Amino acid sequence: MSKPPSAKGTVPFGQYRTWYRVTGDLHSGKPPVVLLHGGPGSTHDYLLAMTSLTDAGWPVVHYDQIGNGGSTHLPDRGADFWTVKLFEDELDNLLDKLGIADDYILYGQSWGGMLGSVHAARRPVGLRGLVVANAPASMKIWLQEMKRLRELLPADVQKVLTEHEEAGTTDSEPYFHAMRAFYDRHVCRIVPWPRDFGATFMEIYNDPTVYFTMNGPNEFHVIGTLRDWSVEFCLPDIAVPTLVLTGRHDEATQATVQPFLDLVPDVRQEVLENSSHVPHLEEPERFQQVMLSYLESLV
């Protein structure tokens, strides 16, 4: 259950608007935890449970990245507009507009972990720590692991997926149901899906512009502009204590996160044994323990 916001609204980002939600007091003495959602093309909704961090005095900032949720939608913009640099600039702008650029912690989930890594590698003076949650360091490694995990699905499910991908009918109902076999194993193992997770999922498909352009039709059929992208090049430049979080059944497998562990100078990993891609929903009590232990180590 999420906590009610203490503030919410939008901030200008050039000619656009970025929607945000604050829980707790941004200037209470502890650095706010700024949450970078996944996708690209997701929304903040599935991370709302993390407002529980305010029980221990940690303010939390959610926001919807441009193109999604409550932020400006631009369904007519093409691939040349939707770049990593755009989202880097949006994050910098949000931190500045909220007045927290001199003291904050980043929590990046999935794609958000990659975005957070690029941000952290620039060594912003106010960044105190980075959590990379369920995120790959390299999309090439991700695709290799998606192929391996997909081959473990039942043969009839694989057949449906392949047939529709080859026909270009990934928006069909049979494809969606076959896709769920993967998601229920490696994305969210709670059935039925929690309301907040379902809300984000539906938001993506209400306006799939960003997700389809940069990622593709789903988590394992990545044909978008990020299909060859990697953050490995910048990981040695991250200078803050970094926590890598994964679930034992995560689509972000050990192979996909290993570069973080090999290349980030000050890094440690926690694996949540009963989780896949959203341990904050699948194992909330253990997740809270791990997060608070890490956060308290920063102050």
C-alpha cells in the first residue's frame, strides 16, 4: 500500500512537462531517494510501494519520464527524438527544479538502472548512492539471456511467439497470452498481478511510443533502438557506493548484471531468493530490510 503524497505536480522541461510525486519531506535531513522507472516507456505506478521508505524517514521522489504517464506525451516523435541523452537531461532538470541536486540517492529499476548508471558516471556532486535494481549492463548480453530463458518455455508457447513475431502480429491476443508465460516466470511471479504493476503495464500499451521505439513489443523481443546499447563503458567512473539488486528468477540474470559487479569500484549485490524482476512487490519485507541497510550505510 502506497503512502499519500506530500506534493505532486509537474516541472517544465524545455517546452514539455515532467510529472512528479513527492512522499515525505525533501529537506528532512536525509537525502531523498529518486526513483527511475523501467521501460523505457514505463511509468512510476509499479514503484509506488517504495513510499514505505518514508516510514524510516527517507523521502521518496517518483516521476514519469517524458512520453509516459502524467508527463508530456509525444506520439508523433520518431526514434531520433527518443534518446538516452533526452532522459539524462530530463533527470538533471528534475533534480534542479525540485531543489535536491546537491543531496540525493538514485534508485534505478530495469532500464532506470542503466539510466542511473550513466548519470552516476558523470559524478554529480550531490549524488550520495546508486541502487541498480534488476537492470542489465548490456543489451547484447540481455538478448543472449532472453533467448536462453525463452528456450525454457513450453514448446507450444515458443511456437506461438515465433509465429506471431515472424508475421508481425505481436499485438494479437494469442501472442499476449503466450507472452504472459514468460512474464509470470521472470517479470512478476505474483498471480494475479498487483494493481500497481498492472496499472503500469496498461499505461505502456495505452501509449507504447517510447517502449516500442526504444525497446520493442516486450521484454524478450527487443528490436528497438537500444538493442545494441551498453553502459559497460562508463561503469568504472561511478564513484558512489552502489547496490546491485536482483531476484533469483529475474529476467535480469546474473550474466546481465555481472559487468556492474566487475567494473563499478564500490559495489555489492543482494539476491532476493523468491523474486523475479520486481522484488519490491514480490518480497516486500526482505526488500525493505535490504534497502534500509544500504541507505543507512550512506549516512
